[in-house]
Amino acid sequence: MKYFIYLLIAIAAGLIIYNITYLDFDDLFAGDSKTALIGIFSSACVVLLMSILLVSKNIQKKKRGN
């Protein structure tokens, strides 16, 4: 499970980098830039949620150990 979470984080980070290449900083809220912003935001959410899941798994493991 832990490796799967790391894989999802890596894929989401790759998608963030990929979507940054589609940004047009002159007009961020039109066309492909809008789609890229949505992709960046959703990938950032995945990274955040998977990080929270990793921390909760570590807390659960420490709680069961005591």
C-alpha cells in the first residue's frame, strides 16, 4: 500500500509539471491555461491527500505498537 501511495504522489507530481508547460501567463483563465490550472489544482489535491494518508498510517502504526 505504501508503494502505491508513493506511486500516486509521483504521478501527480509529474502531472503538475506537465500541466505547467501548458500555462499561458498572459491569459491564465482562457483555453488550455484554464484546463491546465484545473489539472494542477487537482494533482496538488492528490499529493496533499496522499501525504495526509501516509501520516495517518504512521500514527496508526505507532498507536498499535504501544
